Amino acid sequence: MTQEYSIGDQQKLVFYHFDIFNYKEAWDFQEHLYEQVLENSSNNTMPLSHHLIFCQHNHVYTLGQNGSENNLLINQIQLKAKNAEFYKINRGGDITYHGPGQLVGYPILNLSILRIGVKQYIYLLEQVIIDTLFQYEIKAGRKAGATGVWIDVDKAGLERKICAIGVRCSHWITMHGFALNINTDLSYFNYINPCGFVDKAVTSIEKELGQKICFEDVEKIVLRNFLKTFFNK
């Protein structure tokens, strides 16, 4: 599914919705959209398009440019037994897991046009998720020195990450994004040190509320909050 949103000043956001999207194909699609945004920006093509992809992936571990392969705790044979793939990719951050039941969002935005710095961009992405969780009566926040969205950040030893964020920004155009655990099989996190942490837990909306959550409802809320946070829509 594709949908366009006019965001004023001769700009639009093109939203793409996929169910299960093969990780490598999704990465290639991001690269294609990145090149498209870069070319349009260079040529001052109007209206300027930003892009947002929502999808789920089959079981996959991805390692950012700053990460260590030592944080993947299983070998290639064990990966295959778990029906999981592994990719080294060009975002920041360390290792994370993607899989069914997890909402992955990939914004391809021109930050220079939006007049947003990279730190502010990450802050706003976190805010989208924080606002979404608030609507499920889950109090979430930020943890100093640790990108992403966390639960019980003020309770030492009880902090748990519910949404990972890892981005790439080149020529002020973003790639990669966030991964929100909704009904995620959290056992797959046992095979990594998530985001490089060896002493922090991972959680999901399902685990926090004690019941399965309608995935499509969460998607709608995240999209609505994204449009409001970045474009005042």
C-alpha cells in the first residue's frame, strides 16, 4: 500500500506499508529512495518527496557500523537453525534484532529542507514512540547515553528497551530508523547483546500489558504521531 500526504511548501510524504518485507530487499528499497531524494534535492525538483516505510521482517540480526560481532552470541549454523539472517549494515549503533510482531519504520527524510539537526531528528523519533506508548498507558522515556525508548528509566536495574533506534544520515538525508516491539518473540534477543548492552532487558507492548495487541492499531497510531511530530499534520 502506498499513500501520499501533502505537507506544505511543495513537499509531500510518500508512505509505504508492507506486511513482511525481506530485509535485504527493504534495505535496497531504502537506498533507491535515498538516491531519489538526493537527486531531487540537488535539482531542486518540486514537489520534494520525503518517504516513510512501515514493515515487519523475518528473523534477522543487523550490526551497525560502530558495533562488534562479539555481540552476536550464536554462530552461522545456529542462525540457520533459528531461521535467522545476519547483515552488517551502514547505520549507526550496534546489533539489534528484527522479526515478526515488530513494527519497523524507515524514514527517508531531507533534514536540511525540514531544518532539523540529526540529534533533534533522533529525539523526535523517540518522541513519536513515547507518545504512542502513552496512548496504551505505558510510561516510556529516554535513557541518558542510550538511544531508543525505554521503560522504567528511573529504576536502576529494571530498565528495559521497548524500541530500538539506529539511523544513517548522509547529505542530510536519513535512512534506517526505529523498531518497536509490539507482539515480538523476545526470545530472539537472548542470542545477542542488544545494542551492545549486556545487562539491560528488552520488552514489548504485549509483555507490558499482558496480552496480544492489534498490530494494525499500533501502526495507525505511530503514523499519526509521526505526521504530527514532524509535519504538524
